[in-house]
Amino acid sequence: MSSPQDPFYIVREEIQGSIGKLQATFHRWEQVSSNTGEYVHLTKELLTSCESIEWQVDELEKTISVASRDPAYYGLDEVELSRRRNWTGSARNQIGTVRRAVEKGKSNPAMARHQDPMGTSRTNHYSSQDNDDYIASESDRQLLLMRQQDDELDELSASVQRIGGVGLTIHEELSGQVVATDWQAGC
């Protein structure tokens, strides 16, 4: 079975904490009137959080997939793999429920165009707000992509260091052989 230091459980706890925060924000979002700036802000925050947590769950599912190829190597059995798959499926369902509710609320026509007491349109205000929200959303997405690229660069750096180590080992071996050959030639 798995140890308390098993990375799966460490990451699972982090994701579960993020889901807890997501649900708390979602409950606050449900209580806020849809014609406020806070509603728009919470909508953006919820969608960004859903995207981030979904990415984390995707990565966790990839590790499960790798472990399922040779469970014994990782000290796992089919029951444990099944538990892990069930947990990620449940997490994905929780996130999906929030995302669908927020997207449904976001597409609500009442949010897109509001009337002031004089009956004039306030569409321009909300268009500007929508633009700001889009820019902020794109910024958040780009930050997430940069984090992914940083992770990939870290992996690449580790690979280059391993290759460099192998190169040094080969160099030392060849240098040792040259010294040995020179010594034998001198005898």
C-alpha cells in the first residue's frame, strides 16, 4: 500500500483544500446579487479556479496512469489504483458542478444588460467590465501556462544535468584509459 509520504496523498490534500475554497467562494457567489461588481469578480475567480484545479486533477490522473502500467514497482495494487481513480473522478465532478452553475449564471441575459432607474442602457459599462474581465482572465491563463512551462523547463534542466553527469563520467573514464595506455607504453 501507500505510505503517508506518498506524493499522491500530498497533492490530493492540496487539491482538496483548493476544492474547499472553490466551494466556499461558490456559496458566496450564490448569495451575491448578479448586478454587482462582486458577482462579476467572483464569477471570474470561480472560472479561473476551476481551470486551475482541473489542470491539477489532470496531472494527478497522469501519475495514476503511469503507476497503473507497473503497480508493483510503485508499491500499489489494483484496489489502491481504483481508490485513486475514484477520488479524481469525484473531484472532477465537484469542479464540473461548480463550473456548470457559474457558466449558466454567466450566460444569464440579466447579467449582460442592466437598466438603471431612468430606463437607459448601461451596456457600455458592462462591455468595459467584460473587457477588463477578459484581460484579467487571459492574464491568469498566461500565468498558468508560464507555470506549466517552468515545470517543463525544470524537467529539461534535470535531464541536461543528468546528461552532463554522464558526459563527465565518460570523460573521466577516457582520461583514465589514456593515462593507463601512456603508462603501459612507457613500460
